[in-house]
Amino acid sequence: MIRINMRSTAGRIKGQGVGSCYEEQVGLMKRLLPAEFSITENRIGKFDIEHYHTINPAYLLERMLTRRDTVGIGYVHFLPETLEESLRLPCKRIVYKYLLAFYNSMDYLVTVNPFFIPKLRALGVTRPKVLYIPNFVSDRDFYPVTGAERAEIRKRYGIGADDFVVLGVGQLQTRKGVLDFVKTAARLPECVFLWAGGFSFGKLSDGYAEIRKLTETPPENVRFLGITSRTEMPKLYNLADVFFLPSYDELFPMSILEAMCCKLPVLVRDISLYQSILENACLTGRDPASFADAIGRLGRDPGFYSNWREKAWQCHLRYSEERALDEWRQLYEIAYAEARTGGAGAAALG
């Protein structure tokens, strides 16, 4: 039996995508991996594979002590540049050196966007093998509801039956494009704009003062809902008409997949890293004017709306649980072979 220990403290900070990704993957592994795999979480002991989802200093120390006996797999949820765009970090040089040391302590790194593989190498991540396995979202939790259920959810949130609702999801920080979200709303006073998410890292969040002021006095058609539980999120997607994420930088947002699972058309900023994963399944814009044009047309042109809704739905089908399960199973089996043979597994993946 292959013993895999999942390591994460993402659940301590609410309202951020690393926690959602962790929940999805561990839930899938425990539910569907065959009996020859034993999945545990945050246990102390001897395991064949330690899979690290967060970069705690204690985990790095652990790797230094166990790397000869245990294969380490690290999940890449961010690079120095995405950290810098998200948080106001003290001692950034030290943080970046630590991040590099952590990634290089692994035997394998997994990134959710192939765009980041050459970036990791350019940063000096030389030791581990770097693989791409995309995110996924379970259809068991995120799915389109019936018209009656949608009407009931809207009623609970004080949304009219005929309101055209635009939903944004993510932490309140400059990188997420919150300011452009509000500027776009100002161009479409006939629409309702909702943002689910808060300051998960408090005053360390980039743009905290400006965005905090904005949330306290938003335009009449904008509502900031704060940090929302994962169990409540399917309801928000289902009361909306459009999902809108104007982020300036991302890896592979779980929120996009969640929206697609609920059959929403998706509008994002036109940035290069989406090209390899979304493959023209989403509408794009570059500024509030172009975002407003796209949303306006979705609201008044049923054929245009149906086309982009279907494209988003087809994209979600490419990122199924079954595909993700097969790729993770292969990685775990090869990592286990590496532990037993001293390197043959890595060669097999190459």
C-alpha cells in the first residue's frame, strides 16, 4: 500500500483559493483512489510520499530530515511575482529565498498552469521535476440548479427576478482587479454587481486602504458580500448571470472552474497565461470600457449569451475529476517507484 500524507494549513485562512484546491483534491483522492493508496492528512510518522500544499517553515525543516526516506511533492500555488502583487511583504528578499529553498527541497513540483514551468526554472528551481496537472472542481458540489431553486436563492439575497447579475469572486486585493470591477459597474447602472471575498490577509493585502474605503461606500449597484463559505458559493454562482474576474495575474483560479460548472459565461482580463488553459472559452477585455461592452451585449443578446455559456460549459468538461484522478494516480505511482528504486521513477516521467 502506498502511504500518502497530505500536508496543509490552508484552512486557517478563509476565503483563498489554496484552501479550495486542497479540499477538492483531498476529497477526490479519499473518495476514488483504489485501495492500494492510503491517504492521511497532517499526520506525523513515516510515509512513502509527503504531499505539501502550503509552504510552512516547519515543512521545510521536515523535508531536510526526511528527504532520504520520503518522496516530497510540492504544489506550486504562487511565485514571488504573484506574492508581490498580492501582499505587502516585509523582508521580501528573505521570503523569496525561502520560497526558492522550499521548492528546491522537493522531488516533484506540480503547477496548475504550464505557463509557470519555465518561470520556475528561470527563478532557479533546478532540483525537482516540474509537472503540470490542472485544477478541477467536483460536479457533486458545483452544478446548475433549476429555475425554482434559482428564484429562491435570489429572493434570499434580495435580488429581483429580472435583475442582470454580475458576480466577482476572490480576495480583496489590487491584483484581483477589484477597482476595475467597480469602474465597470459604474458604466452599467442597470446591472447588479456582487463581489464575494474579503481581506483574507488583513492589512497585508495589497491595496488594502484604497479597497477598504471603496467597500465602505460602494456604488448603488455594487455589493461586497465579504468572505463567503465554500458551501454557500454554489448558490452565488447560480443566482448570477455572468462571472467576471478582472485579475491582472493568476495561475488557474478555482472560481473560474466553479462558475463554469454552474454554466455561467465567463469574462476575464486578456492576459497571456489564460491562453493555454482556457483556449478561447471565455470572453476577454482589457479595461472597464471593454468589460462593460461585453457584459452589456451578454445582457441584451440571447444568442451571444448562449454561445459563451456553452463555451464555458465545454471548457469545464475538459477539467473533469476523472482526468485529474488519472494524472495524480500516475504521479503517485511513479513517485513511489522512485522511493523504492532511487530515481527510476523520475526517469519514467521524463
